[in-house]
Amino acid sequence: MLQKAKITIENKTSKPANSMEELLKYSSFSLPKPFLPGQTVEGIVVLMGGKEVMVDVGAKSEGVISDSELEDEFGTSKTLKVGDKVLATVVKTEDKRGYLVLSLKRAAKEQRWRTLFDNFTNKTPIEVKVIEYNKGGILVDVTGLRGFVPISHLSKAHFMQFNKASADGGLTDINKKLPQILSEMLKVRIIEIERSQNRIVLSEKILESAKLEKAVKEKLAKLKVEDILVCNIIAVLPFGLLADCGGVDGLIHISEISWEKITNIDSDFKVGDSVKVKIISIDEKEGKLGLSIKRLKDNPWGSTSKKYVVGTLIKGKVSKIMPFGAFVEIEPGIEGLIHVSETVGPLNVGEDVKAMIVSFDPQNQKLALSIRKIEEAKIYK
């Protein structure tokens, strides 16, 4: 004879339960969870059979995983044992025997995301496979999902290879120029993850930086401003050159490359070139150097105080046309400006001109010129 389930009700007010809702609230048991096909559930292995596994997922009956649904890409079934937690997908709410039908194989994608979130939270390094390069960095295979490593987060060696390949002919055929890195395995760490956008951003540099940080600090401690070094260019950027100085990064800003105007930095410098530089600043916090090429040469403005006097005439060549006027090169490293109000007609790049010095400030490297004043002097002479 079946016995009714004994229900224990905790009732501090000694009032009887008046509804099913209250009865369930205070009952020592609850209704089984409802499940739907396609839903991902977590359960505990309670029985291992020959060709199937029984899992307790909190349903009215156990879930069963048959042999065809046991094999996932992680090889989970090979190490599975009673008591293990597993992630499975509901295939069917009930089979002929009344069991919930589950699949390990179909829950693989969910398992991948959960594992990646754990790696992100715990800052655990992972290995990924390089698929291809694009304009901003490299695409990688992250256990079947697609991830991205930005150029700025590549290791120093890969960063240099990427920049050299792109400088040699642009990004159009960069994948053909870097076959040795394609399909390579990289050790990285997840720095951003957003499942709703299928976004996984990784960094190779962050792992390398952790190893190099101590070495960089030791090298910086041995350097001082005014030291002269020979460094290798690892990137040619619109605003200057990034160089490797024996394991310490340094920036040569475009204004520190030459006393003369730099018109095309890409044609003058290439990744891999060696350059002689002077240290002009040391950033111990960032572990970087400020470098200069031009300060190894004499400043042409330093000897101009007696050469250029206000009111005298000089000859030069137009080097650049701007909306506000024209720059004229007087000698290498020395340029003067003819303001648009001080011209008497259009000027062209490369044109030889004669102009009058109207103001001169060698300390701030400024030289103002005028053609108009020469023409006015001829009229009123």
C-alpha cells in the first residue's frame, strides 16, 4: 500500500497552510524543474552503463545520454565517472522509458564559452591558432570560436614582423608575406569577452610584458638622459618611429628626426633599420624612452643670429604651400614663412624666390619673410 508523502510545515504562527502555494513554500520537497528541447542543463553523473550515462538534473526522472551523443570535441566521455558534473543539451523531454534525453555533443559550444569566461576571470593563459592577418591585427581560432589579437597586443617579435611585411607592400597581400606565422600556435590571455557580440579579444603582449617588466626596469636603471644608443626600428608610424633599444622601447617623434622638414617618413625609414639616437627622456612608469636623431647633429638655428638680420634680402626655394602662406627653405634645416598677406602673387613648390626678412626669432626657430615689402620699396624708391 502506497504511503502518502509526509509534509513538514514550518509554521511559526501555528496557522494552517491555506493554499497550495504556501504548502509548497514550506514543504521539504519541491516540484521537478521543467525542461525544454535545446535547453542547456547541468547535472551530476549517477550511473555509467555500457552505452549510456544517467545524469541527475533535478527533473522528475533522470536524464540519459546515449553513446551517439556522448562524444564531444573535448573527449569528455573518455574520462567521465560517477559524481562528475556535466553540461548537456536537452534533446527530448521524455523517451519511451520516461527519461529526459540529453546530449554532451550538442552542449559543446556552451561549454566552450563557459570555459573561456573562466579563463578570462582567472586570467589563465590559453593557446590559439593563427587563421589570418587583417588591417588591425590577427584572427585566431579559439577552440572553434573566432578571436582577435590587435596589432598593439602582439609580442614584440610578431609586432615587428607584421609591420615589416605591411611596410614592404601594404596590407593587401600580407597573408602571403607571413606564411611562417599562419597556423602557428600563440600563447595569449583573454582581455575582453562578450558573448552576445561573439567578441573575444586576446593579448600576446600582456604575457610577454609580465616576463620582461623586471628586465626592462633593470635596463632603464642603467640608462640616463643624453646617453647615445643604437636602436632598431620596429614600426614606422605617421607621428614617428618606434624603436627597440636592447629590450627597451623608445619613440622618436617626427619632430625629433631631423632639423629639416620630414615630408615622407615611410620613404626615409624602414622596419629593421638601425639608427643612432640620443635619449631625451626616460619614463620609468611606462618603461619607455624618448629618443632623438636630430640632436646628434648641430642645430642649424644656433649659428643664424648673425647671418639673418631683419631688413636684409635672402634667396630661397618654396618647400610647401599652405592656406595661410608659403614655407621657403633658406638652407638645410632653416625655413621661413611668407604669410599670404606678404606675397604679391601665387607661389609654387620648387620656385626660387627672393624675400625680405621682417622678423627673426632663432630661439623659437621662426623666420618671417615678405615679398610685398620688396615690391613696395621699388615703387617708392
